[in-house]
Amino acid sequence: MSKNKDNLPTTFNEVPIVDFLRSIDGFFKDSFRNFQFISGFPIYQYETKSHYIIEAQLPGVKKEQIHLDIYSNHIKISVEDSKIVEEKDDIHHLYQSSRSYQKAERLIMLPFSINEHDIKASYREGILKISIPNKKKTIKID
């Protein structure tokens, strides 16, 4: 096997192999373009006098993609997205199908137990807002 100036075998520089390697490279670039969505999303928590508020930034997410799971003192926010894209070209007899699935989750631990009936959630302009009545009782010690 001969070698080129980069000391690579020339077979890797042949057109079919170069095109194949470029297609693999393109696949990984396209697959991880939304890596921030896969890895997580920002959460902000704060308290008012009467409520504990959790806000999640979910730009571009549809309401149907958001799932909330309530545990004793935890809330899990899950966002799922799946797509199936099919393209047909009857003239050239080509068929292409691609599928993608992404999921991101955040688990928020609260300083008190919660009742699922007390929780209110709204989703507007890419912001999920969860409001929980603050039932903490403060005890003053003299």
C-alpha cells in the first residue's frame, strides 16, 4: 500500500472512502447539534412569602413534550422529542428515512413534602413555571 505526503495510506484518499468518511462526520455533527437539549436545561428556584417557585427554560419545546412526575419531596421534569422523517423520490427511486429521539430530565429536591393536588404549572413562551404553596412553618426559639 502506498502512502501520501501525510503518511496516510492512499486508499483513505480515494473518492468513495473520502465521501463515506464525510458522511459519517456529517452524521455526528447533525446528531449532536442540539446537545444542550440532550444534556439538560436551566432551572431556577426561588421562594415568595406564600409559594415555592420552580422555573425551567424550555425554548422551542411543545407543551405535549413536557412531563412532570411528583414524589414525596421531589419533582422530575422530563422533556421528550422524537421525530421520524421520510423522504421519497419516485423519479430517482430513492427512499430515505431517519429517526431521532432526545430526552432530558431534571430532578428537583424540595425542602418539604408536597401534595400533587397543591401544585400548579403553566407553560408560556418557553418557560415552565411550577408553583407550590409554601407550607413550611417557622418556629421561633427564644
